[in-house]
Amino acid sequence: MIGIFDSGIGGVTVFKEILGELPNYEYVYYSDSKNNPYGDKFSDELIKITDSIVSYLVQMGCCVIVIACNTASAICKDYLRRKYDIPIIAIEPAYKMVNDINKDGKTLVLATKGTLQSSKFKCLYNKYDNHNTILYECVGLADLIENDNDEEIDKYLDNHLKDFKGVENVVLGCTHYPLIKDKIKKVLGDVLFFDGSKGVCLQLKKIIQKNNIKSTNSSITFIDSSLSEEKEKRFFDILKP
Ligand code: DGL
């Protein structure tokens, strides 16, 4: 079984990509909406939270874990990889992809405070810095997306992003943000989007091959830490082709 988790519904954007490429496996998706948002939490607290999620998923029988959350990946992946003896795949903001595809374009990186202030992100940024990049902490945005608060999201984007009109590349450094691509386009125009889900998918494929992971069944189990049926419905709606 393959375990995937995020602070809520956001990781579904990663899971959708995975399902498209690797449909015939058993998956369990853990949406930790009880602890949402992760983006402003202290590292110690976030490590504790993600440790208990991974432990739970391992007890359920997961043999690979995907951290479908940029914040948890940046802050917790080293700890979790040291502690657990199974492959742990971690997403990261797709800043390297900008370097590969449109290096010189004016770039806006949107992510949580936790991600942008992490040493992991700083390393990535210093390595691929195109000297034409704005880093922007979207405090509160993931929360609005989690709560599907359409009107507030529009207001937020209008207030926070309109000064960045003219950027070419937008790195969606939080797994919740791909859910509002259309809204971002309304404010910023026809930009190129970059997100880390393709990279995660490639890594997962490699791990499956390397560890010869086979599956007799294909299934999707959804667990929400606040037992929200509404989240479950939204999750499966987003997964629909
Ligand atoms: N979806 C998460 C991320 O990729 C976390 C958002 C949050 O809970 O603040 O960073």
C-alpha cells in the first residue's frame, strides 16, 4: 500500500498526477485537516504531527510514503527518513523546473512561510537562482483553499498578487495552489505554472520499480483527521477526470 498525506485536501493535486501514471495500486490518502494549516507551525510541532501520521500509515501497511505537502517535506523529511525504514518521497517547489524550461523569465514563487523560510528551500533557491525571482509567502491562502472559500480566495489574490502582474513563471510551491490556477490566471494573466507533482510521480515510479512493489488490487482509501465527509466528497470530486 502507498500512503500519501497533506495538511488537508491540497495533496490531491499530487495524488491526481500519481493516479494518472500509476493507477493500479492500493493507495491511502491521509488529509490532516484537523491540524491545517501547516504553513505557520513551528518545526517541532510539525515534526511531531507528521511523525504520528507516518507511524499510522506504516501500521496500516504502507511500504512507501509520499509527503504531498511542500511545508512538511521541507521541514520534516530528514527526520522522517532517519526514523522510518521505508522510502519517503517528498515534494519540493518546482524552482529547478523554471531553470530547465524558462530560465530567464521573471519568476514568482508562491509558498507558505514554513516552506520559504526553510533551509531546504534556501538551498534550492541558491542553487537555481535566476536573479529575476520574487519569493512571496502566501500566509492564510492554503487555509482559504482548504475551506473552499471562493469569494475570500478571489479577494486574497486580488489584494496580494496584483502587484506582480508581468511575471512569466509562477511556481506553485504549496500543493493547495494548483486548485486555484484559474483564479491566479485571472489576476496575473497567462503565466507558465510550475509545480512539484510531476517530480514526485517520477520518484514514486522509480521506487516502485527498484523495490519491485506489486499490487494485486487497486483501491483508494481516504482518511480525514477531522472525519469530514464533506472533505471526502470534495477529494473524490477533484479526482474525477
Ligand atoms: N499543502 C501544503 C503545502 O504544500 C500546506 C499548506 C498548509 O497547511 O499551510 O505546503
